[in-house]
Amino acid sequence: MIPATFDYVRPDSLADAVSALSGGGEDAKVLAGGQSLMPMLRIRLASPTLLVDCSRLAELRGISDDGDAIVIGASTPHHDVMHDPLVMAHAPLIARTTAMVADPAIRHRGTFGGSLAHADPAGDLPTVSLVLGAQMVLAGPNGRRTVAASDFFVDYFTTALEPDEILVSVRIPKLGAGWGYDYQKFHRTAQAWAIVGVAAAVRRENGTIAEARVGLTNMAASPGRAATTESALAGAAANVDAIAAAAAHAADGTNPTSDLHAKADFRQHLARVLTGRAVRVAAGV
Amino acid sequence: MTATVEHVANIGRPLRRKEDARLLTGQTQWTDSIKLPGALHMTLVRSPVAHARITSVDKSAAEAMPNVVAVFTAADLGDLNARIPCVWPVTDDIVMPEFPVLAIDEVRHVGDVVAAVLATDAASAEDALEGVHVEYDTLPAVGDLEAALADGASLVHSSAGTNQCYTMNVPNGDYAAAKAASDVVVSRRFIQQRLIPSPMEPRAVAVSPMGTSGELTVWSATQIPHVLRVLLALSTGIPENRLRVIAPDVGGGFGAKLQLYREEILALVLANKLGRPVKWTETRSENMVATHHGRGQIQDIEIAATKDGILKGLKVTLTADMGAYLQIITPGIPLLGMFMYNGIYKMDAYDFSCTAVFTTKTPTDAYRGAGRPESTYAIERIMDELAAELGMDPLGLRRKNWITHEEFPYTTIAGLTYDTGNYEAATARALELFGYDELRAEQKRRRDSGDVVQLGIGVSTFTEMCGLAPSRTLGALKYVAGGWENCTIRVLPLGKVELVTGTSPHGQGHETAWSQIAADVIGVPVEDIEIIHGDTGRAPYGMDTYGSRSLAVGGQAILRAGEKVVEKAKLIAAHQMEANPDDLEFVDGAFRVKGDPERSTTIQAVAFEAFTAHNLPDGMEPTLSGESTVDPADFSFPHGTHLAAIEVDTETGKATVRKYVCVDDVGVQINPMIVEGQVHGGVAQGIGQALYEGAEYDDDGNLLTATLADYLIPSAADLPSFITDQTVTPSTTHPLGTKGVGEAGAIASTPAIINGVVDALRHLGVTDVTMPATPEAVWRTIVAAQSGAQA
């Protein structure tokens, strides 16, 4: 439980952090809340040579209103996110889901951006950011660039971040009136990772479902959308039967992993059941 | 022996635990926080494979690393490579393979130890593990118990010629005749999965060879400092009078620290060899593979009854997983259950047999309840299955067969004499708190409406045995130790009290409970009593803490030692007051001449007189103390009725404990708050076995549940608020009427939960679920039952 030797820097500015990171080469890692990275260091699953601690960079903390979007600083702790008035007003799905992440101690240290950059396939917030159409703002030696959530999550624990880039903030478009949300997290104990999770955002119009977005957690190497279900829901009646018919396709085209916590067919079954539940809640049915 | 507690003031009070402030804030000394100047830190090269020949060990890179002092293999240790003894050879022809501290030529489970690294700091010792290169020639893993017994199976210990450790059959009554006289026979195979005890504090040991006159001091996170000293002397040859073993504050044990471990031996022999302190602290990852596991049994259970539900006979056939080696009492764990499979029920015959098997997995040994959770699970599960077969209410079937309160003491078919009990009263109270009839009505509504969430009611009417004793009984079972306990109470010159106990608490609250007993016996305030424990230098005699024995056995020694103090004090007081001792009464710490209230003295004043010794009765020795070693007459048998309301989401298979009521009868309670805490923890741990925990291995013998992210332990967030209550049926084998409570919750709750899960799903055709009843396991059970029903 003792990490291998590494160097540690805590820059005072984002610019210094980027330059420390690019100077550190392939084996340099960003340390945010440390709630995933530190355990990996302690059991020596990861052995970076340099940690660049970004947890205290003021530029990376806080939540602001940016007109048609809210902007969440990458180093904002989960606890702050879930209690933030802007988040609760304009992205309540994030508040609801963040409350299901691990336990209070972890939520006080773990960060929103850290969860996204870590890209654990069982992570809840990547799926939610995908469903909400989030835009990731990255800073690197050549300046900033913006990557859509749909392009950000690449593979197991892999994102579009280059080794010398830091996730600065996440723009979450405000969804207007008429939208309902839910996240169904299926796990065995309160602190455990999701075996499967389903995020749903549904816009109702005149008793029908005008538009639906359904995101799946842990059904693949990275979060995905249940495309067949989404199309089946678009224009469907907002009732139990229509939702059930659409949810029956939630696992179409998925090829989830079989592991200690669930075999693939159980994951697919759960994806269908949880999609039905999440969409019903989101659609107010 | 009769109690002399005349004016009960402290026994029975829910006093806050004296020890909690330091334990909860960590302002205390754990083994890992002991700093020894010049200490070497030990890390261990462990086998990454389940079974292999060691073809070479190259330690040169590690030896060249900074701060590394030495690396030892079995070859380097030579004669110092001690063997771990098994002290419970349960049969005459038991196979007991050698268990060397460092593996010799062959490793037999993931985590087996190949080499020990010593460095001047912990980080260097950890780094140096990567510098020891071991080459393995892989041998077949042996995992499945039945396959291991088949002809031609790969062998864990090739020299033994078999994977069978022992086999035994103990018939009680004529089972064949009982079965022939029955109308109904129900049989089930239950699997007691392997469990990983996971105390909050992992193990740790520190050894200093710097004691006076060559004494070696061993600090260990152990439950058994006294037994450990004997076992360390036995295994290393270091004379016991040169060993002092100290268990500082210990963060939980659950049986996993009732052990002699190779790391303790290594730290001792290396400190002795090098003349420097040696320290080792287990990582959580090591704990999962290196600290013994619990359970691991296949239970084939058959019960026979008349059509009216009168039990005739029970047949139990166990196959028990020993793991790769025998730890100190590994073979005896199934036997601790052997006496209890009949539970609280009367029957004509009970046939028990057990076959113990070696596998290439971590050794098994005691885990909270040790044998009794397994037996209680089997009988309480099969009673529910029998009730279903007979179309009877599960409690109705139990009532027909349990020992009634007028029948105690009752000698069971297994040959034990249950001292006391009142199953009727505990059950009646539990039903009242539970709302049984209302929940049955809700269950029916949910069934009728085909609700996604079904409700089940799980029943467990359990008993268990506390206080492994008397010693001669243990001898008859081939257990190589006694079952007595020791206590010394010293009233110091200024009236403060030292109570020296041979029990060794690791979370149980002995400092508070023992103070309450002693305070009442010798009449001093609870806060004036200091409890000295867990140090063979300060508390030289003891048999330590396990098997719910501390109060059941140790409590008797406290009482008797206190009585001796009062007897001596009374003689001194009478002498001082020039009165006849028979004319004195002792109330609330004061000796008074009966009928003459002006003439009195206190026990504290007497203690000072005993210290100055200026005016003692002729021939009396100075100082005021009393010592007692008690070997109890028999076990005691707490019992209780636990009822669980379980909701099962039939779409996802997730089982949730909605309501849990337990009424425990542990006899007279010394501190009801501690009793309740023990019940809470035990129930949670039993729910852990039922729903969450299980050590999973792959076919190659790799432990898959090797972290706490994969081996899931429930937390408070996963559990309901338990509703606890008690009935009090005093024990007749204990002068205070107390029984024991350390394991009751863990013993009782597992079958209550699984009975509830099965009850929720029985109308769907489900007759059993495997443990842990994970959502996936339950969902697959439902799917299989429904496809079976359709077929």
C-alpha cells in the first residue's frame, strides 16, 4: 500500500500546470481529488513519475452561468456540484447523479472533472455529461480546445485528453422547460460502482414524448446512447406501454463485459429494465 | 458457586464504553503505531499463482537495492524456518501436512510466502519486492471440493497421496429407523461460501529483542496473546519465559486474529537472529489472501418428519474446505457446528459426517460463529423447506418441535445439555415487534397483484453455544488447550483498583463490562477500576477472547476474584473494628457491624490497612488482592428469534432488508448497550454472508474478490435500522446468569435473510437461492424457476 516513488508539483496557475505536465512527458499525471488515482498508486496499478496537483487551482474551481449553458470547473468537488443552485436549476440530473457517487467523504474530495477525465466505464458522470451534450474545455501547450462529450470518451480509462492537456471546465447546455430527468444506478452496495446505469432526459409535449436521450453506463468501454430506444421514444405516447416497448431495445447492439459483478446477459437485461424505469421517471409517467 | 452480589448497582446499566473515546479518535496504540528505534521493516514475496514448484529464486537485485538489509528464503532460514502447528487433530488418522513459514520448493495458494525482505524503511522494503525474481513451474490448481476427492485428482500435497484431510461419522440415534418412520423427507444442498473476515485493522506485528535479560517482546494485532506465546515458543523453540506477547488495542478480529501466523513467526525469528527490531504491517490486499478465510462448506442436509410435522431425524453430510494448509484449529471448525445442527429441536436421530478437503486456496479457520453459523443456517433453512413441503407456517412447524421452556435442562440428540431457554417468550416478543400478521397480509396482496416487488418473511429461531469449556471436554474432543480463564483483582493502597484479566478484547468493551461486574462485587466506583489485559507481562494467565467465551468464562473468574478480595477485606475490617467477621455486612463498598451503623469502614480504608500492614490479623499476608482461575461446569446456550422482512425486486433480482427484528436471550445482561452493539454488528455481518460477501476464485485458483471494491461488505447505508429487544432467561451454568453475545447476531441472521428471500419467491417456484444472494443470482434463480414451471 506504498506507492512507487514519484515527483510531485503543485503549480500556482493553470499555465504552470500545463507546462509542468508537458515537461513531465508520458508518465506525468494530473492529480485532482485523488479518489481514483491514489488507490491506483497505492496498489501500484499506476506508477507515474510525476504528479501535477491541480486540486487547488482557483481557475479550475467553481460554477458559473454562461447564458445558454452553465460552466463547471473541473476541480469542483462533487459535494459543491450537487448543492450548487445553478446546477440544481439548470442541470438537476447532474445534482441527482452526483448524490449517488460513492459516499460523502469521497464526494468532498473527488471532483467533477476528475470523474470525467478518469473515464471509468462504470462512472456515472460521463454518461450524464454525454446525455446532456456537455462540451469539455481542455488546455494544453498550444492553448485551449473544446471537445464534445460524444468525442471525449474514447475507451476504457481513455479520453481525448492528450498527455499534456488538462481538463479545465465543462459546459453543460441548459435544457429548457418541458424536460424531465432521471438516473438509475444499479449497484450492490451504496458505495459500489454501477453494474449498469441509465441516464434519461425526456422532453414532453402535449402528452407525447417529443425527444428522448438515453445514456448507458458500463455497457461498453465508454458511455453510449441507446439509439434504437431514443428513436422509438421520439413521438411516442407518454405511457407505460410505449416506454416499455422502447426500453426493450435499450441493449440493442451492446456487447457489455462479463465480470465478477455481472455477466453480459444480465447487464443487457438490467439496461432494459433500468431504461424503462429511468424514462418513466423522466417522462413523469 | 453462588453470587455474592447483594446490591446490584452497575450490572445491567447501559454505561457508555470507557474505551470508546480513545478507540474512536485513534488516540491509542495500535500495533502499527508502535515505533521501535532501528526497526527493520519486513515485506513478503508472495506467490502470484495457486500452485507451482519454485524452480529458482534470484534475490540479488533486491539485495542490491537501497536500504535493503537482507532477503531470506526457506533455504536461507534453514532450521529457523518453523512449522505452523495444528492443535486440533480431530481424528486419529488425520492428514496433517507440513506448513512451513516460508514455502519449501512448492507454493500452494496465491499469497503463500516465498521470501521475506527486510529494509530500514517500509517504502524500501515494498520497492524491494520487485527485485526478488521467482520462477515457478505451474502445477494444477485444486479448487472444487468434490473433484479434489475424485480418483486421479491433482494433489495439493503430493506426499500425502490424497486431498482428503479427514473423514468422520458421528451417529446419534438410529437415523435409518427414524427416516423409515417418517412420512416426509426433504433434502437440500446448501453452500456455505468462503468468507474473508476483513477486520477494520489488518494484522500487524512488531518484535523487539531489546527486552531485559534477553526477553523478546512481540506486539501483535491478535486476539490471543497468551495462546500466541505458547504457540510461538512451540514453533520456534524460543523458550516461553523469554517471550512477552502484547496485544495493544486491536481493531477487530472476528476469529481471523485467533491464529498463529507465519508473519508473527518470521518477525520473531528474524528479530532474534539479527538482534534488531522487526516490524510488519499487512496491506489490505495481503489481508484478502494471507489472513485465514471462514466457512467454505458443502452441506448436504436431509430432514425426516411425520406428516403432522413432528421431526424424526436429521442427516448432515459436510464437505469442508481446509484450504492449502491446516492453521491452528482449521480441522475443528466443522466440529464446532456438529453439536448444533439439531438447533432448538427435539428429534430421535441425528447422523453427522464430515469429509475435510485440501484445496489450493487460503487456509480456512474460525470466522465469527465458527461452525455454528453453518449449522444454524442448515437447520433453519431446512425447517422452512420442510414447512413448505408440509404446507405449514414456518413458525408453526418450529413450535411443534422446539424444546419448551419447562424441559430445561435438556440433553439434545447431539449430546449437549442446554442449560436454559425460553423460545416461546422470545418468539412471542419478536412477533409483536415485527407485525407478522400484517406483513403476511401485505405479502399476499403483492403476490395476488403480481407486484414487481415481492415480500418475503424470514424466520430464524436459533441457539448457539458460548464459552468453550470445561477443559476436560475440550480434551475429549482432541483440542490441545484448556477452556479456563483467570482474573486478579488488586485494590491498591489509595483505593483504586487494577483488574487483570486473561481475556483480550479487540472491540468488545471488556474494560467497561468487567468494571461493572467488579464494581458491584467489591463495592468501588466503575471509574476507579482499570482493566489490564492483552499483555503476558502484566496479565500472565489467560486463554484470550474468541467463541463468545470472555464473559461466559472470564466473567466467572472476575466474580470469584472479587469475592476473594471481599472475603479477605472482611477479615481485616472485622479485626480493625474488633468485631466478629460473621457480624459484618458488606454493602456498597462499606463493611458495617450489623445493628451498629456507627461502626463501619470502607474497602478503600481496608486496602490502606492491608498496605501498611501495621495491624492485620495474626498470620495474614499484607496487600489486598484476589486471584481466581475458573474452569466452568459447562457451556451456556443463548438463543433468540430473528425475523426479517425482505423485499425482492423480481425484475432486477435485488433483495433489500426492509425490516429486521431480533429478540435475543443472552441471559442476564451486564451492559445492555454493549449487547445491542454486538447484536447490531453480528446481524450486519450475517447479512453480509447472505447478500453480499463471498470469496470467488477462478479455475486457476486466483482470488477474484481481491479488493474491497470486489469483495463487498455492507455498510450502514445498505442496512435498515435493526429493531432489537431481549428476553432474559438466566443461565444456570454461570453464577451471574449470563450467557454470551459475541456471535449470536452473525449466527442468527444469515438464515433469516435467505429464508426471507426464498419466501418472497416461493410462489414463483423458487426453493433455494445460493449465497451470496446477489441480484444476478436471484434473477437467474427466478428465470430458471419460471422456465422450469413452463416446461
